[in-house]
Amino acid sequence: MLRRSLTCWTRQRLALWLGLFFIALAIPTAILIHQAYRQLKYESFHQYRLLAEDLSKQIDRRLLAIIATESARSFTDYSFLNIAGGPKSNFVQRSPLSAYPVQSTLPGIIGYFQIDAQGNFSSPVLPRNNSTALAYGVSQTELQQRQDLQTRLHHILSENRLVETPRAYAAMPSPRRKLEQRTRDKLASNDAISSLSEPTAPTTARAEAQKGFDQLRETELQLLKKQQKLPNTLGRIEELKLNSPYAGKPAEEKSRSMKAEQAPLMDKRVLRKEQSILPEQELATAKDPQQKAKSDLEQDVRVHIFESQIDAFEISLLDSGQFVLYRKVWHDGQRYIQGALIDPAPLFHSLIESAFRETALSQMSNIAIAYRGNVFTAFSGKAAQRYLSSTEQLQGALLAQTRLSAPWSDLELIFTVNQLPAGPGGNVLAWVAFSLIVVLCGGFYLMYRLGVGQIELTRQQQDFVSAVSHELKTPLTSIRMYGEILREGWANEDKKHSYYDYIFTESERLSRLIGNVLQLARMTRHDLQAECTPCRVSELLDNIRSKVSSQIDHAGFVLNLQCDESLQTESLEVDVDFFSQILINLVDNALKFAARAENKTIDIGCARQQDYIVFSVRDYGPGIPKDQLRKVFKLFYRASNELTRETVGTGIGLALVQQLATTMRARVDVINRQPGVEFQVSYPVLEKE
């Protein structure tokens, strides 16, 4: 039934059906592998997200600890001198903030400053009168350095309109200029400070000289509402085009809620009160500062005790690129501004980048620091590209987005994925996928080759049946015809002998054909078993001469049998019947394919090659094409179509030759000669005792 169904199959049809079957298996397999890989990616993504959130909390705690340290500083720390040990001690000492170089737990600190109600700028690195610093152990060289630092602080504040400098302000272009003017007009129309901003007191009026600090937050709020890019930033968060392929709906809702909370609000001011003590020389300048400082060291110092109300710290980004950390302090009904200027690069490197690179996040993500919706700076996880310079380099999957705690609440940490590893199971899954691909492709290729082989075998078997029918029908018809002639007595005595010879020859031919078919049946059942016995070479050649002479003479050929005299006594372990069948099939093959040769000679030779005795059968016909030398030993193989070829045959002779030789541990080779072809059968020589 299977063979009958294979008769209508072709290679193209087999390839089509196997291709469809392959696709039917490959698509669901690919989907399963993709889903498994995506699940691994999903788990890896959320593991790294938790790691990013933990890192954000760690950075937030460090920043809050620094702010707590700065908030604990008293009002008097922002002066060059203060009183140690309380009002009864009257002991004057230098303020902790008066050290040079500036010492602080805040990385990137440039310097501390204070602005009084009249807009006068001062820094704790110098007293109100610079000349008195020499009396407190400050050398002339260090004094110059302190003055340079104070000048730099004053220049940055005036450049950003926080200290009144009309000329600098008029010459400075800024994208916030119009918004500042509108904010200034709005603030000027307010007669009092709201209860959330300053304590209620009849003498508490907003100082005109400090309006720059009030405008900082108002201006940034206006820019945020308009989603305008701040100076010295990489761009807006919206320009990053971040996506969350592994986040799912809960994470997307969380992301939307975080974006909704990004609009900064005015923090409710948390006031604290403290008792402050200052020497009076820090409140008013003496006429002879050096003499005054010297007298203060030699006698008791008059002090001024007062109560201060201190607001919480706020942070804003200046146009010049620095952060200003400032707080508002109320003293004697007047407002003071105290704070510090911070360089963002050392701050972010010390607190954020260094912590980021100590974690596994640096191997697969980037981190961006955003201020009020603007990407301030970014660090790449790749060592070769430490700093990122554009928002395009940050585009990718959003890993985590966290806002820091107040007063750093305007800062956000944004982690983006640049290469998400699949996790520990990713390599196993990759090898499984590769193995499945190899098995599927290899299996289907083998199935295709097996199918093609079966189709070819079916076709060859059909050709074999056709050939056997032809081989049997022709001699049987001739035998029957000559038999009837002889039976009826229609032949004279001269022709009877030739008719008898023809009947005998055709009978032998039928016997060989039937013998080959029987051997084929045994070969397909793997029942071929050689009964090898020692036999002399001379005996084998005599046996072959007797069996092929009449066949060669009847075909009109001449037998040329050659063998060295030294080999006549050599012994081989062979199956005599198998040996005879091999030589007979080779001679029969030579007679068929050299039928039209000019030289009608069949050479049968015997020679020694090392430890082998080689029997050869050569004809002088057209030979065999090079591309078919190995194919001629295949079962049922024929070089041309069965119905149109001129030579007869079944295609099993040479296949039987090779199988019989292999059974006797012999080797069969074919060599093209000029002209003709030569088949060689090599037998190992028996060792003489």
C-alpha cells in the first residue's frame, strides 16, 4: 500500500508537504521559546527594577543625611565668628564654616553665603571687615584665596540676579527674563507674606533685595507649566520616548501616576526656633577693626542674644549651572538668606554615579538625572562611554523612575535599559532553542532524504520489474520458438545443432538471472553468508574459464586470460560460488556495454598488489562517465531509461558484485581506461604456514 502511494510522489511534492509539516511544528515551537524567553526577560527586568529602586533609596538616604547635617547648623555658623560655651563664657571662636578650603559633608560645595535684609552679601570665610581676619590667624596668602572665593560666590549670585548688580543683570540674556519680570510684578503687588511662607510679625516685610530668591521657584514653576527646556540641560523627559515592554499595566499606571506627581509644589515651611549668640562686632562694623579685634581677644566681648526662626532648606538650579541650597531665617523681624552654592558634577559623581557603578545596573542600563522634568545629566553603563550628551542616547526601555525626597524632590532618577540580560536561564534556553532548531532541521532533512530514497527505490523497483520481465520474456520466447521448430521437425540437421546451442545459451542466461534475483532476495533479508574455504588461484581461474568461455564466444568476443606464474600456487580464502558469480556478472556487464566496441576482447587478469591478489575484468567499450563511477554499484541503478536504452539488464548485477565481495572481505574498484573500463576485485592473501 505504501509503495503504491509512493508511485505518484515526486521530490517537489515531498518537499512541499515536509515544508508544511515543518512550519506546523516550527511556529508553535518558536512561540513557546519566545514566550519562555520573554518570561525570563520579564523576571530579569523586575529584578533589575528592584535593584534600581533600592539604589534610589540608598542615594535618597545619603542626600537626606547630608541635608540633615546642614539643617542642624545654627544661624551663627554662617558668620566668621561666634560665641562658644554660651553667653556666660564670652569666648569668641571662628565659625565651623570659616575653614578654608571649605569643609562640608556636601560633595561639590563651592562655598557658603549669607544675605541680610538689606541685600548685603557675606561669606563665613571672611569677617565683615576683611582686615580683621589677619588678627584671627589668617595669613596674607590665605586671605587672598578667601577673598577670591568670596568674589566667586558673589559673582555667581549676581550673575543669576540673586544679589542686586544692575549692570550685570542688564547685560545678561536669559530665557527666563520675561517670566522673572512678570513674577517680580506679581510679588511686588503682595503686601504681606502668606502664613505658609513666613511667621506673622508686624515688622516682617519682604526685602526688595531678596526678591531673586523668591522668584527662583516661581520662575521655575512657570517654565515647568510651559514645558520649556531649562538652560544647561539635555532636554525634556518627554523627548526620551521611553517605553516599558516588560512592565505591564500595573507598572504603566504607576508610571502615569509618577508623572502626574512631577509638578513641584511649594513645600510647607517647617520652622524651628533656636537661641542665637553673636559678638556685636559681627552685627556692626567697628571703626578700627584691627584694634577692635585685638581688644576683643584681650577683654570680655559684648554679645548679642536673640531668637532665630529657621526655615527648611530649598534647592534651585541657577542659569549658570550651579545648584543653590538656601534657607530663610528670621532675626529681629528681618529676613536673612543663608545657603551654599554647589557644583552639580562632583555632587552627582560622588553620590550617584559612584553608587551606580558599584552595582550590576551599570552593566545593562543608563541612569539620567532630571530636574523639574529636564534631563540634567546622564551616565552610561558602558565604560567606553561614561557620559551621555543627548536624549537620543537614552532612548530605550524605562527600567525605573524615582523622585527623591524633599528638598531634593525636584530631582528624579531615571534608569533606562541599554542591554537587558535574560538571566541565569537565558543560556539554557538559548541552547535548548539551538538544539531544537538543529533537531528539527536535521530531522526534516533526513526525512526528506529518506523519502527521496524511497521514491527513487520505488521507481527503481518498477524499472527492475520491467527489466526482469523483458529479460525473462525475450529468452523464453526464443526458447519456445526454437523448441516448437524442433518439435515439429521443421529444421534440418544442420540447423538443429545451432538451435540446440541457442536454447542452451538462453537457458544459462535465465539461470544467471534467476540466480541474481535469488541472491538479491537473500541480500535484502541480510541472509548472505559466505562459506569461505582455501582455494588455489589456478583452480579459480580454470573454473572461471569454463563458465564464461561459451558466453564470450557466443557474444562474438575473444577471451584473454592472463596470470603470473608465481601466483598460480597462491591460496585465497573465498566462497567459490560467490567468486564465480562475481566474475560472471562482471563479464556479462562487459559484454553488454562493449557490444559495439571495435576491439571485441575481454581481458581477465590476475596480479599481486602488496598483500592482495587482484582479479580484473576489462573491456574496450565507451567506459563510464566520472560522475557515475561510484553510482554504478547502487542497487537498481541504470544510466539511462529502462524502456529506451539499447543495453539490456536489471541493474542488480554490480550491486550484487559489491555485496558478495564485501561478504568475503574483498574490495571492488572501478577504473576508466583508454578505451574501456576495468573492474578490480582485491582478495587478501593467506599467510603461508
